[in-house]
Amino acid sequence: MQNGSSIGLLKRLFRGEGTASATTGVVVGARYSDRHHHTSVWVVERISSIGASTYPLVSLAREGRPDLKKTVSLAVIEDGEDFRPAV
């Protein structure tokens, strides 16, 4: 994460925007492409709230390769630096 996005994330945390109730647009079944690997499309399988975490975790499976999975913070998807909605 770059310094500018770190500051933005901290601002959202202190304003209370990092809670599960502030979730917008990320739903199970939504498709996102990886900004660094344009051929990869990831599908949201599950959104989990973890008691010790401010942000819920999003479980993703690669489209066409359900054996490939990754888990990222909801904030990572929402900030749009690493993932964007797939078309």
C-alpha cells in the first residue's frame, strides 16, 4: 500500500467509515478484476466479519479456476487500487 492510500485508510477508520455497516457495493457474486493482472477475474464468495477486525474479510475465487482463492480486507476492494469491478 502506498503512503497516500494509507493515509486515506486511516482517515476512514477515524471517521468510522471502516465498519461493516458502511459496506457499499461489495456483495456475494460480484466480480472484480485485478488491476495488476488484467486477465484475472475474482468472484466474491463470502464476506466475513471477524470480531477483532474493523473491516470484514472478503473471500474471492478466481473465475474459471475455483481452486484458486484469496482473502482480502473489504477496504482493499472498496479503495479501488488493487481491484475494480469486472465488465
